[in-house]
Amino acid sequence: MTMNYIPLDKMKHKDTRVKLNGDFSHAKDTHIAAASLREYAQIASCMPIIFIKDPNSDTTHSVAMLGIEQGANLFMNENKWTGHVVPLNIQRYPFDVRPDGDKLGVFIDENSDLVGTDGEALFDGDAPSKFLENRQQLLSDLANSEMATRDFIKKVDELGVFEPIVLRVQYADGKQRNINGMQTISEKRLQELDADTVNELHKTGFLGAIYAVLMSLGQLN
């Protein structure tokens, strides 16, 4: 079913409820998920973090790899999430934060199977329910983390420490193929940075994020 995000409205959605299920089956057909700075350390313990460039906007994004084939999420088993980490961008569904006029607003996918007449109420009278307040806090944290991620990627790009990587995949039937279009952070180029630059990265918290990315590559296997 095609997603259809609309602004959350207390009049239109006063009786709307959202089902809570921890299987995250809505992500079963996705092989990547956006990864933001605040969750790098957690994601690195479970899945690789890589960088891909949007050819349309020339913008670089950091993503968690959930699989190597489009439409195949290796962390799903019988429509249930099996990883010990769930990226925030998957947790936030069916909600999202999007531009709404001159500010950011909360949106909801009205086509989602999770949205209907069963589950957690979104509103308690005219006020947001406790459930919605918690979701709004998650969305706020995610939006702030995504802003920090953009600053991080801009800094790494300015320092010239991105490098392309190619995955050489061998399947059980013996077939092989290369997967291109991804970048990571070059440990060699990182080691060549001067002490002042490294100290600046440490003070901003970016150095820890860089090492989380490097450690995450161990999850490729």
C-alpha cells in the first residue's frame, strides 16, 4: 500500500488510534534505513553504517544497511524484527516530521495498517495523549539528531576523508557481483589529519561518531 502522510490534526484525528506492535513489519521490504548521529554507537553494534549520495540533490546521507538486495531486509524473519537495534527512522513510523508551512509539523501515514480504531489513542480530549507526547518527543529528538548528522557529514566531506567502497558479494550458488555507490570514512586519511583538526572533531563529538562508523563495518559479514 502506498504511504500517504498528512498533517496530524486534533479535529480530524480525535478518534484515531495507533496499534503498538513490535514486529516493525512495515520495514520488511527496505534494505537501508536512515541513520542519525545520536544512534551511531547503538547501530554500529548491529549493522553497518555507510554513506550514499542522492544523485538528484547531490546530498550525502548516512544509512544503516539492512540488506544488500533491494526489497530484502535481512533483519526480518517471518515478518518480525530480529535485530537487537532498531533505527529511529523505523521506530517513528507511522509518524514523521515534515515541513508544514514555515515550521516543522507532525505527519501521520493514514494508509498505514497501524492506524485505525484499535490501539493507543492520539488525543485525550483536546490534548495530546501520553502516547502521542512520547512519540512527539521521539520525533523531536530524531529531527535534532538529523540536523547534527548533516553538520557531521558536511565536516567529514570538507576534510576529504570520505572514500568509495565496493562490496564483493558471493552467493551460496557461487555467483558473485559487486555493489557500488557507497562511501565510508577512510581510516588512513583520518590518521593524516593534523592534531588541531582531530582535537576539534573530539570536542564536537564527531570523532566518536567517526569511530562508530568504522567499527560498524565489521557487521558487513
